[in-house]
Amino acid sequence: MATYLYRCTSHGETEVVRPIGSAPPTWSCPVCQSECARVFVPPMLSLAPSRLVAAIDRAERSADAPEVVTSLPTQGARRRTPMAPPNPAYQRLPRP
């Protein structure tokens, strides 16, 4: 079961518990019986690791204010070529 959020213009938000994927686009308000529009909210990110939450926040910020590179990377940061796999049959294949 999933919790879906609907917003009434007069009475605020209403939570509705339904099976996953069966939420209608509108729901009737329990107070005034008018149509409420569904509100899309992010999943429960409080249970996610902090590195994941930080990456999501950085991705959202990049839409409005992307990070700009001002200098070349340092000389010590070189790419290492991957080692050959331990299987001898694969050692004859060309490396990237």
C-alpha cells in the first residue's frame, strides 16, 4: 500500500492509502466533496543514505545554477588503464 497526497483548494491536503499504481488523478475532499488534484511528492528520502540525498540535492541545484569549471584538473589526477582480467583467454583481447 502507498500513501498518496491530494490537495483541496479550500481545506488543504488529504492523504489517501491505496494499492501501488491505483491512485486516480483526482479524489473527492472528505470535508466539502469537491475534486482534489493529486500532488506529486518525493519518496521518503529520510531513509536514504546521506550521500544519495546530497547527490539528489546537487542535481536539483544544477538546473538553476550549474557548477562552472574554472581550471584544469591537477596533473596527479590521471586515468589509470584497467588491468587485464585474470583469465588468460581474455588477456589477448585489445584493451581500451
